[in-house]
Amino acid sequence: MKPLFIAGPCVIESMDVLEQVAVELVRVRSLYDIDIYFKASFDKANRTSMHSYRGPGLERGLQMLGDIKSKYGLPLLTDIHESRQAAPAAEVVDVLQIPAFLCRQTDLLVAAAQTQCVVNIKKAQFLSGLDMQYPVEKCREAGAREVWLTERGNSFGYNNLVVDFRNIPDMKQFTGRVIMDCTHSVQRPGAAGGKTGGNREYVPAMALAAKAFGANGYFFEIHPEPDHALSDGPNMLRLDDFEAVVKSLL
């Protein structure tokens, strides 16, 4: 199966940031003839602090994502946190993503599946790869046309994640498309004084290790200036470094 790439800023900050990322994704896609999905969230409902930036919201966020799709021809992925968001998001995006913390929420999975979008389910930090059989079954029984699974690490004590790469072949028992979230897996949740920290220097190695275990998709949050990003900056890949990581995986 041909590998695919999912990349973009964590949350929609501005059209300027979205367009800077889109221009680079189109360039890399053309250069290497690969499939790239543009990712950004219209709302980050699971931020550490009440005061953290969440995004422009459903209506404005989907409008901005639609503009990117129309202008640059990139397929879109965004995450949803509530069942009511599934149908309007599906009018704009190609893949609905279920956040890791919510991957057992039956109503959310069913609502996403019923849109006929591809459903990408992130494995919870508290589950094994084998546990993901049941979220996949929920989506398929609700009529999903295609389901992907994404590895993003497991909780390891407080404020830390580790990756058990055996989860990748385990999850391939349930779906042909297993993706490695190479940036969220290097997070240090809640470890930066009311926000999430991370170690972006490990991102390229995470991607290569996942490839060795059979991953056929790669998820990267990227940003022109990660140190000034409004969400997940410490674990995001610099936009200028994206091409080199893609090249290493090909």
C-alpha cells in the first residue's frame, strides 16, 4: 500500500499560516508524487488550560479549510469532538479524525461513520493496539466506508508518553491503513506549566521506527514557527524540515 502523509498546523490560527503550510505541502507532493492530506483543527476542545487558544470554531474554521481545499487542491482532515460536528464537517473535509481521548465514544464514532467520510481513529493513550478492534467494529457496523487507525503513544507515569511499536502490526489486523502520529507521540502532556511540552528532535526517528514496524501513513503537525505556535509548539516539526523527513521515509 502506498504511504500517505497527513500534515498541517495543530489548530487553525490564521489564513496566513494555513497558506504557508499549504504551499509547502503542494510543493512536496509534486516533487515526490505522494498523497498528502492537509490537517488543521477548527477547535481544540481538550486543551490543558481554560485559557489556552482553541481555534476559530466550527463555522469559521470549516470556511477557512474549504478555502484551502479550493485554492490548493489538497484533501482535508480535521478532528471532531462532538457528534453534532460530524455532518457539517463532512461537507468540507475528506477525513474525520476521532481524538485519542474519545476513541471509545460510541455516538461520536457512529456519527462520523454515517457521514461516509473516511474515519481516522487515534488510539487512546490508555489502550493497546489490540483494543482498537472494537472502535473499528463500531464504525463498520455504523456503515463507515473506510477506517484508519493511528498510533500516538501510551501514558507512561505522569507527563510522559512512550511508544510500543508492536501496536502497529497489532492494529493492522483490523485495517489496512495504520498511521504513525510522529509529533503527538513526542509530547509531554501537561508538563509545561499548564500546557503540553514535547521533544520535536525525536520526530524523524519516530517516523523511521514506525516504518520499520509496518506503518503506511505518517502524521506530522508542522508550523512555520513552532516556538510561536498557539498549540502543541514544542512537539511540532518546523515547516522547513518537513521535506527532509518525507524524503527519509521514501
